[in-house]
Amino acid sequence: MPDGWAGSSPSLSLRQSFRCWGRLKESLHKVVGSRIMHTMHEILMTANRLGIRLLAVFLFTIVLASAAPASAAPTEEPARAVASQASALCTPRQALRAPGRCSAHGPGGEAVRMARQGLYPGSPLPTIRFNWAFQYLPFDYLRVGDGGVPIYPSADSAAGAGGNSASVQDGFVYLSYYNEVETSGGLVFQTQLGYVRGDNVSRVIPPEFSGMLFYRTPSRPFGWIIEGGTCTVTAAGSEQRTGRCYTRYTPIQIYATERVGELDWYMIAPGEWVEQRLISMVEPDPTPPEGVEGDRWISVNLYEQTVVAYDRGELVFATAISSGRNGFWTQPGTFQVWAKLERDNMTGGAEGSYYYLEDVPWVLYFDQARALHGTYWHNRFGTPTSRGCVNLTPADASWFFNFADEGTWVHVYDPSGETPTDPSLYGAGGA
């Protein structure tokens, strides 16, 4: 700004005015005609005589603006002007407001690229707070040690370790208990079957992981880290680590996907990539699957080891699961919930593979003995582990139990095509 136009004086002297006017006169003459120049000159002189500098500036601007379109001659071609503007380096804010006017380089160009990927400014998933009342379990559980366990008719007989009335055979055995008693012979637990000694069992701590509840369908894929200590790399397929590592079940968003060899790599943050086998991913798709009637269903993705609930065209809940392992696959297909039980005992298998699980919570049977249900005996969600059922944490199973009714659709699929679809390979299923 010329000297004399930004001082603390309340008015501008005539000498100062003419000094400024002289500096502008030559350049303005190229833009406006001589008659307009004379009018501007008169306005400036009159306003300064009256001591009203602001009025002079205001009228000066109006005259210049109205005259320029009529008399100005373009000094460069429009295309060249646009190209010149687009070559300018911009701040991120300027580039985001008008990306066509800024260079693709520099901080502004980088901000535009990140914005197109959803990375800048960061946008969190549209989640709402999970109701921790779903964490409530009406039972406590015990794991039976190797070799089976004697069952006693009373606490006293269990304390004395004599006169057992029954036993549970060796296998994968978990019991629920309703009471614990301190006796002279040690701690004794009361179960469905009778009393067991504390030195034959160990307490179980159920998994606490829970999925995410949404108020609208997310705009991009998301999921969870399923391997603790997963460290990101600087590019898809690279071995160069970023120095950032994530704990198990950390929720993430996926901003880009690149195929390297036979594997997909996901960008989960700027310059941070993770290989697909370390993530359980959900790709939102509120379109009802073939065979599903209505707008309320459950989708089980066997490849990604995830389950999603849809209601009225929106994704409302998603979490990681553990479905059937090899040889005990969860059967793909479209089913309906045929039984809904708050708890159920599950047992099966032959000698060497026998299992007995008491009071399995929040059970939704949908395909013979295959069900979505709570799982208190392992914490390997995101990995196939079961004998055909869809294992959920107790909290997630409780949520689905409240969401579904008998008749609710359950769509089970494997987008990789690796899970067999031949019905002859499937029995009734199991936990």
C-alpha cells in the first residue's frame, strides 16, 4: 500500500493525495479512459478538501469497477490467465476452497489429494455409543482341566473328595456355576451337574470386545486389526515400517486398496499400509441379497470374518466373528432364524474331539444346529475357530439377540469362493 494511505491521521493531506494519485495515474490510464480519469481526479480533490477520505476511496472504487468492463482491454488470453492461476502454490485452505485455481504441487495440492481419499480433514466413523448393558452375562464359567472332572452331590462330599456321583469325560469342557462355597477342603463350585472342586477347574474371563453401532451407513470400508502388534508399512507391499503399530481389535477405516501379487493392501492412514490378512473388513452394501425379503437382515462374511446388521436400508451394527474352521465350515446360503434361546447347552464330537459347553448365551439358530451365539471360551474373533456356528462375543451376541426375531433373514456368503457350497459336505453343525 502506498505511503500515506495507512497512517493514524484522521484525514489525508492534499499533497499526500496527489502523491498517491501520481503513482496510480499511469497504470490506471491503461485501464480506463481519459474522461473517467478526469472524473476520478475531481472526486479525489473534492473529498480531500472536505476531509472525507473514506468517501473518496469508496467513490473511487465504484467508478473504477463500473468503468473497467466497458473500457478495459484484456492484457492476456483467458486460457493463459487460467493456466497462470492454476500454477500458483496454495495453502491447504485455499486449495480446498478452489482446487482449480491452484497448482497440484505443494501443501495445497497434497491437501486436495488427501481430501479426495477422505483423509483430510479426517472424518470419524458415524458411530453411536454402544450400550454396555449388553456386556451383562447372567452366568459365570469354569474351564475343566485335562482328564475330566468328578461331580459330587454336595459341597461336603466335594470338600472330602469322596463319594462322587458322576463325572464329565475328558474333552473341551466348560461349566457354568451358580454358587461358590469355602470349605475345609478348599473352594467348591455348584454347577448344573452338581459340585466340583476348585482344584479341578479354573475361572473363565469372557472376552470384552464389542462391535460398532452406527447412526447411518459409513461412506467407506472399515474394520478391525485382528493381529496384535500389527505395524504399518510406508507403501503397499513394502517392508519399510512406518514406526506405528496397532493393538488387536483397533477399529480402522480403509482409504485406498492396492493389489500386490495375490494380496490386497489397505491404506488405513496417510502413508500407512496393512496387508489384508491382518484386518477383518466390512464393505457396506445396504442392497438386500438375493433371496432376502424385506429390509432387515444379517450378513455374515466368511472370508472377512465379519457380521453386519441392516435395517431399513442402513447399516446399523457390525463386528468381527469366528466362523467354522476347515472341515467344520459355516454353510453359505440364505436362511432364517428358526429358534431364539437366551441360553443353551451345546455338546457333540467323538472321543478325542468331545465338547460340552454349558449355558451358551444369546443363541439364534438359523441353519440346523448352526447359530449365532455368545462365546465365552475364546477370544479369537476375526479367525475361523468354531465347529460351524458363528461365534460372537457375549456383548455382540446380546445385541443381535435383541435385534433379531424368529424369521429374521441370515445371509451367509464367502466372496472369495473358498468355502465349499456342496450340501453333502455339511452335517448339522456345532458350536
